[in-house]
Amino acid sequence: MIKNSGEEVKSGSREMRSGNKVILEAVSSLSQISSEVAMAIQEIGKGMEEINQAVLSITESAEINKSSIEDVRTEAKSYKVE
């Protein structure tokens, strides 16, 4: 009976070590995935900032063009073609 109990304890210990290994592998994998997600979120943030800067630049260029067109239109009105 004691011999059987000892074997059961050894068997249980092996199972626990095996289970712990599986858990550690899963935690490691989860940690890696979390890191990758964090890096992806940072990249998305940088990309959004670049898009915002591009939109601001386009908006500024459009305003400058609009102003230039209005100046040309005003200047053109001063000339009469007969």
C-alpha cells in the first residue's frame, strides 16, 4: 500500500510538472502576443499621426490655392478685354 502511494505521488508529480510546462508555454505565448499587439497599436498611432499631418498639409495647400485663385480673379477683373 505504501509502495502504491509512493508511485501515485510520483505519477501525480510528473503530471503536475507536465501541466506546469503547458501553462508556462501558454503564458509565454500570451506574453508574446500581447507584445505584438502593443507594437501594432503604436504603429497604428504613428500612422494616424502621419495621416493627420498629411491632411493638415493638404488643407493648408488648398487654402493657399484658394487665396491665390481669388487674387487672380480680383486682378483679372481689373483688365477689360474689348
